[in-house]
Amino acid sequence: MRYWGLDVLACIYCKQFPLRIHVLNTIVEELRVEDVPIPYCKTYCGYLNTQVTEGREYPCRECLKIEVSEAVLYCINCKHWYPVKNGIVIMMPDNRRRPEADIEFLKKYADKLPNEIVYEGLPHNLSREVNQRRTHK
């Protein structure tokens, strides 16, 4: 995904906009961006994490070269999180997501993500894992 995706993506549950991004891995690519209009995003600049305002300068030509390969998009309103894997945003309803894949993703990146996602995020989080370990001690 590219940061400009945050200019159009909203939570599929509560429609919160913008979603917060927690970037885990990126790839910088060589792209021709000289002719790109600035600002490229119309409402929200995900790269700078700010609303687009008239008269401000934006690093669009730098931003567009960055592929976000691994990340989490997080809704601060309803606590739903959406993984980005191999540059693809996985925005599916809870009943279409695979709990084991979500748990594996969270375990892999638990040390790089905020606790609000790892232990409280929806639809799946690691709070159950922590509680099970405490119970078995």
C-alpha cells in the first residue's frame, strides 16, 4: 500500500476517518514522480499524519516512492485493526477474517505495535493468550 491510501480508507465498521497507521516495514522504490500534482492527497496526508490544508508544502514526491509492505491500520474509535501484508490491506468483516492468521501476525509484531492493538484490538488480540498463561502458572 502507499500512504495515499489513507486519504480514502475508513473503518468498515464505524466509518472513522482517517485510520491511524503503524508502519512495520517499507520499501523505497525508484519511480518517476516529477509530474505528480502537489498535494497528491485531497483530504488527509498519511505520510505526515495530518489534514491537507491549502498553502502548506507536502513531500508527495518522496512519499509516493514508499511502499508500505507491512503495517497495521487502526481505528481509534471502535478499536478494529486491519493488517497490511505484502503491501495489501486486509479489510474484511470480522466473520471473514481468520483468527489464527490475525494472532500469528500480532505475535510476530507484538514488540513493534502499541498495546492498544496487541491486547485490546478487534476482532482478535493477544489478551486471551496472556490470560491463559497466567491461569496455567
